[in-house]
Amino acid sequence: MRTPFIAANWKMNGTRSEVAALLDGFKSGISTESRQVAVFAPFVFLPAVQDALQGTGIAWGGQNAHTADSGAYTGETSLAMLKEFGCQYVLVGHSERRTLFGETDYIVADKVEAALAAGVTPVLCIGETLQEREQGITGEVCRRQLSTVLDQVGVEGFRKLVVAYEPVWAIGTGKTASPEQAQETHAELRAYLAETDADMAAQLQILYGGSMKAANAAELMAQPDIDGGLVGGASLKVDEFTGICNAAA
Ligand code: PEP
């Protein structure tokens, strides 16, 4: 009942010609008949992404946004600007934003609220560090990250967003959580949200992120509580990303 959703996070990668080649490959290689697909591109490439993907069924979004509509925020990009370039989605709270750019749970919650108000679907990223996993506090950390947002946007807000569970130790490291490890956390988080609203929790798409590739995607996405993937490194290779998308059923 939950549609699989696969998202490419290009991070700060790509040249004009590389982006054009990726988009060509995605357009010809990915079927969106029974799945949702989105590309999170660096801001400067959004016009090219819009030109290429318009009408294909593949959506796109920004990797971050500011909460204000406009103003004196040098270097920032507003949700209104993303919308002008056709973005349906925005990534919020990616672990690189949290660790490298100081985004706290509260900043993340503000951004989710602003995205919902602007009509842009937030993909809320959460996940524990290696140290937190080793301390046995994975569930506690992820529940805190979720509950800060839930307190702010409520069940109705949560009905309109997507969650990506990305164990920080698995991002860009080649270390994928095993399907069982990922499923365990996804199920635990869904059960936690069900304590607040069972229907919202049942329909929420929870994606897995962390070194997903064509070779491990099918097994991860076959888990009952894993509804797709947020893909970094492998989304920069046409064969890998199309393989992941086409493995989602
Ligand atoms: C990510 O950046 O969200 C991610 C999951 O990266 P990678 O697939 O490279 O681990």
C-alpha cells in the first residue's frame, strides 16, 4: 500500500556535462510506472534538471532550504525559489547538514514546518552515528529526531512528509546496514509513530539510506518496513541508480 520511493542525492557533485549525461541515462533507463523517483541536485543545476525531467514522471528537489521566503540571508535559497524551478521535494536534516553545518533537531523541525507551509514535501533525514549505535542508543536518537519534528508539525504534518533513515556510519562508507538491521530500526520507528497515530504511521514512507547500490537494493527494499532508498554515491552512476530504481517493486 506504500509506493516505493527512490531518491538520488547528488550532494555537491557534477559538472554540466556530467549532469546532462546522468539525466539522459535516468530518463531512458527508469520506469516510474509503479514507483516514485526523485533527484536532489545542487541548486545551480536545478534549471537543467527541470528542463530535462519535466513530463518524465521523475521529480526533483533541493538538498536544503532556508525557512524565510526572502531576505538578507547571503548564500541561502528559499523554498519559494525551489518551487519556481519545479521542486516537489526538499531534503531536510541530512546528516551532513547536521554534522558539518550545525543543524540541530530544532532547526530541522523549523525547516520541515516551512517546507510543508510552502507546499514542498520534506524528506526528513534521521539516523544515528557509529558511536551512538555502539552505545545501544540508536532507537533513542532516532526517536528524538522524529519527535522534535512531530511536536512541531503534528500528525497532519507527518502525513505529508517522507522519512529517510540513514545510519550515519553507513553513509558514503561502503558499509551498508544489513537488511535485518535496517528493518529492525524501520519497524521500531514506525511502531513508535503508531503510538501517536496508527494510520499516519502505516502510510508513512520510510526510506533507507547508506551505501545502497544495485547489488543490495532489492534485498533491502524487500523488507516490510523499508519503502525505498535515499541514494548518494550510487546515484552518480547511471547503471547503479537505474538498477536500484528498477529493483523497487
Ligand atoms: C546519502 O547521502 O544520503 C547517502 C545515503 O549516501 P551514500 O549512498 O553514498 O551512502
